Amino acid sequence: MPTGKLVLIIGPSGVGKSVILKELRRKHPEFVFPKSATTRERRPREGTDLYRFLTDGEFDDLIRKEQVLEWAQVHDGARYGTLKDEILPAIETGKTVVREVDVQGFESIRNHPLFAGEHPRYPLVSVFILPENKEQLIARITHRAPISHEELAHRIESMDTELSMAKFCTLQILNREGKLQETIREVETVLTH
């Protein structure tokens, strides 16, 4: 059995996942933070530290060769995915791999033959970051940038779906308003044990 593990960070938009991951990257260079594969265009001045930019054909080829653990097409038409070669070799060498995924990605990975069943090949830990309440999330989403009523309604509907997945995760961690450092410490405890 490999000594490493995959830790998935899940939670609704606005709950603080990006801030938590940014802090974990800064404090823990020993963890592996895999790149996402994407078919979207690279933005001006955007580096390649977070994404592996692929053509549609290259993405299709990886899917066909079963090199993608999970993938989804998002609202702008671009596809995003989790590549096996960004995760499995690190686990096999004893490293902790930390990956943010949406609920679709979580479902795909937790049911993947490599991570599912009575004796999975690779250890999987899933951490759901919970808000104190939905109003907190709505406030964060609406303060980020102007948003239409239709888009907000869509986000709230997605939020309800996402929150319903918390019970399927290994752990749930509450991100209390003004207590981000405490939340980060709780996540660190999961990663280091």
C-alpha cells in the first residue's frame, strides 16, 4: 500500500477554499498541489503553475487513454479535469496530495476504482469546508463582483446541492467568520495525520 494519500477539499463557492489552499501552499511545500488540466485559453500574464493548458484534441486523447480521474465542462464551455499523472506518482512516493474539486469531481473520484471499495488502491480523505450559514456565502459572492439576480439564484441552487454532499465527506470543517486561521489549522491537522 502507498504511504501517501489524496486529500480532496470541497465546499460551496465563497466558503474560503481558495484562501485556505493559498495559505497551505505557502506553509507546506512538502505537500503536492496538482495542476488542473483545462481547455480554456491561457489568460494574459497567467503562469502555468496552476493549470496545464490543453487543446480539445489533447484533452480528448487523455480521456480516451483513461489518464483523467474526473473532468467537467463548465459554463463557458471549457473543460477542466484531474490528471492521474499529477496525483498517483506522488501518492506512490509517500506524499500528501491536496486537490480542490467541485462536488461532481468529488463524486467521480470517491467512486473511482482506484479510491473506492473495501480495499482501495490509494487512500482518500475528503474535507468539506462548511459556512456558518448560507447568508455568509451569499454576502461573499455578491461582494466579489456585480452579479445578476438570475446568476445569484443559480448560485444559491448550486450551493444547496453542494451543501448536501457534506455528509459524504470524511470530515466537515466549519469556516467561522473571522476565524480563518483556526480553519486552516484544522485542515493542516487532517493533512499531517
